[in-house]
Amino acid sequence: MTDDHNKHHLSMEDKEIILVGTAHVSRESADLVERVIKEEKPDTVAVELCQSRYQAITQENKWQETDLIKVIREKKAFLLLSNLMLASFQKKIGKKLGIKPGEEMLRAVNTAKEMEADIHLADRDIRTTLSRTWRLMGFWTKFKLVFQLITSMGDVEEIEKEDIEKLKQQDVLETLLSELGKTLPELQRVLIDERDQYLAHKIRTAPGDKIVAVVGAGHVPGIKKYWSEPVDMEALEIIPPKGKWVGFIKWGIPALVIALIILGFYMAGANAGADMIKWWILANAALAGLGAACALAHPLTVLAAFVASPITSLNPMVAAGWVAGLVQVFLVKPKVKDFQRLPEDIVSVKGFWRNKITRILLIVVLTNLGSSLGAFVAIPLMAKAF
């Protein structure tokens, strides 16, 4: 692709905007970004980054400030684990092509500093995008996403050339969700259309008279489309409430289980009621404990998951994974070296299980998954007691 093909001149009132479309895994794009900024000498350089991703590429030691207890308590373990898996996928692609992930954005930031231009973060927070995406998915779609995230951690040599070509136009999240987007158009809206609107607004309202904006080439047509249209930024920042069915399941399953046990004692006798309690405890405890064990949790953490699950499954305010994760944190405290090794460890499946930080996140997620499956397995077993 030629430089002219990747440079687009836009305007807004008295502002001149040079929009640079980049390939996310291309050394040529990184070189182009640096050259354009030096030639144009802009007042501001806008980049397709949010605050968290900006810190990730500019502050390599930022991971050392992660408060795992806070992450678990705020129910963000899966979100953080997803981010790490996405980073893993991008690192492997970058390593295969001999370029550091996000190099074109890092080059834009560094060149802007060198030219004493302001840096303007133009993308929506990745956590908001992930949360809005997650809320749109049904159970099986979420399962497919988790499966795609896990398989993305496989051997980089298995990544097809077509996937690399997609990465030149899309970012990692868009690439991994592209197949799901075909069956769930709402994902396309959140991942592409909404971000195109967000980027267009942030770029055209960036400070300065002359602005160089660096974005993935895949967003250029959308930014042009929405360039002159009003954008409701507040609506794009809102995380939709959970669906009514989520609340029903959250409170309905515990109510159903308790009702079944009461009916069992009342209609089928004490033995039937006791059998129901037994199946509830065994199914929940066994599968939650298995989930923790699959994450190579400390034996006492597995025991905590085993004991907590039958109780927490009846209390929508607490999850077995949170209990297991907190126990693991106190038993096997992550050290500075675990944070320092995190960028290297996330590149391999073995590293994910070896690093104390990612292992804790895996314990939370897999224990919660086991506990949820345990509840669904237990109910039909309990019903047989009638």
C-alpha cells in the first residue's frame, strides 16, 4: 500500500486533520506514522488507544500495580483474563512477523513527544467495549468466545495467513470475534460501528489546529462515514444493564432448589429430602473443585472451592470463584517477579498456568464455571428423588 493510499485529509471548521490508516502488524505502517508526524508537525497526535491500552504500551511495569484482591472483589477477573489472552494472541503474531505489538501506536506516541505535540487518546475504553459486547451475547455465544480465546493461545504456527491479513485491517479483538459477528450482527455494531463513531468524534474535537490521527485502516471508512454526523458520546459509554433473564436465573435457580428440597421433605419424605441435599452438595462441590484443580490451585484452594460452591450457588451475591481466588491470593502471594514475567508468560499456555497472577485469574473463572455447571447438573438429579 502506498503512503497516499493510507493518508486521508479531513477538515472540521478551522482544523486540518491528517488521518493515517495503519496495519496493526506492519513495520511499514510504523515507519509511515513516524514519517507523517515529522513531516506534518501537528499540534496534536490522536491515537487509537484508550487510557488502559496507552499505559500498557508505554508503561511496561504497570502490571506490577495490579491489585488482584480488588480485581476479584469487583468481579473483573474474567475481564482481565480476556485482556491477557488478547495480548497473548497479539504478541505471538508480532513475534512471528518480527514487530512489537502496537508498534505503530507506540511510534506515534514517541514521535509526538519528540515533536512536542500533544497526545490525544481517541478510542473508547477497552473495558467498556468488552462489557457492552459481553452483555449482547447469549450463553452459547459467550461459550464460543471463551473457546476462541483459549484456542488463540495455541501454537502461533497454526495461525493462517488469512488471519494475519485480517489483523492488518482489524485489531485483535475484532479478528477473534469476526466469525461470531457473522451470526450476531450486534457485535459488529459494538466493535466496529460504535468505535468508528467514537473515534470520529474524539478526533474532530481534539485540541489544536492541525491534527494527525493514527487509526487502524479498518476504521478509516467508518470514521469518514460518521465524520459530519452528531455522536451521542454518553450513550456509547453506557454499559447496558443485565437482561431480565440474568436476574431470573440469578435468583430463580436458588429459589427453585430451595423449593425442590422443601417439596422433597414434604411430599416424598425425609429420605428424599436428604437425597436432594446430597445431590446438590455433591454436584456443586465436585465440579467447582474440579474447576479449581484444572487451574492447578493450591490443595486448600480446591477445598475452599469444594466447600463454598454448594453455599454460594444459593447466594447470588457471592461466587465460589471469588472465594477460591481470594484463598489462593493469601496462600500463594504473587511476587514482583511474577508481574515482571507476565509479558513473557502470557505467550504460552504453560506460562498462563505457571504464572501466579494468571493462575489466580484462571482459578476464579474455572471455579465459577464449574460451580455454574454443578447447579445445572444438580437440579435434574434432585428431581429424580420424587
